Amino acid sequence: MSSKKIITLFVGLEVLIVVVVLLFQGYSLAALQTITRFSGRLSLFLFSAIFLLYNKPSTISVWLSEKFYLLFAVVHGIHLTELLSFVYLSETPLIPYRVAGGFLAYVYIFSMPVLQHFRDRGRVSSKAFSTLEIIFIYYVWLIFFLTYLPRVQGKLPRAGGSFAEHVALLGWISALLGMKLTGLIRFQQRKTD
């Protein structure tokens, strides 16, 4: 699929989330929290595909286009705007180390499309890009994991969503790593056979 079409599709899904939530909850802080939560779920869905398929360029290009890092940056950028709006309007106290970790993740998320472009133009070597890509994939995975772990532990009581939802999402994020590690182990075994 072309980059323009897939980005338009995902931006459309973000707009759909906003419209549906506003229809059911009206204009309220609770609605903004719900919008932010479901936008985050959409980002997690997209990241899951990237996490599992980033090293399979022919497959990921068919499903998400060759500019899948740009797609993720756009979708997660929308989520960031909603998140910052909610944090500001709800006067949610910020935890400095969580802010620092999230800030670094966003810097990385917004840098990856540029780095991918530089790699495609030969300004960054494939080997250097591959190293940066692996760091990115696992760091952003860790940030998603650390987003849901404290919710399951009950350390973020103001976070929206149910306990069961948080457990399911933490389970999914953990399963992603399990799938990736299983694939790596199988790949190593095939190399040694």
C-alpha cells in the first residue's frame, strides 16, 4: 500500500476514535482520557506489526508501506498531542523519570523516519541503521511494557481503563517479546543446521 494511503487510513481511524468517543461521552475531560487511551491502543497495534515484521521488508511494505516508521511517527504524534492535552487539562502530576524515558522514546520515534530516509539515500549505512533500528524496536517495546506494568500493579490509579484491559495489554506486549525471541531462536537454529 502507498505511504499516503496508509497514513490517510490511520489518520482517519484517529478521527473516528475522536468522533465515536465524543458521541458517547460528549466534550469532557473523561472523553479526552478515553480518546487518548484508544489512540494509544491504535499506536500499540501499529507498533506490534512493526515489532514483529520490521526485519521482513517485503511483508511490512505490503501491509504498511515502505515508510512504516513515518506512519508510526504520525500516529504516535497524534497520540502525544492528545496525551499532553489530557495531562495539562487534568493537571496530572508528572513523574520525572517516566517523562524522561517517554521523551527519549518520542525523540527516537520522530527520528526513525529521517534515519530511514537517510539510509535509503545512502547517507547512513545499512549496518548503522540496522543497529539503530534494533535499539529503537526494543526500547519502544520497553516503554510500552513500562506503560502497562504500573497500571497492572495498581501504581497509577488515575489511569483510564479497567484492570482486565491493562492485564490483557501487558500480556500482549509480553507475548510480542516472546514471539520475537522464539523467531530469533529458530533463526539461529536454522543457521547452525
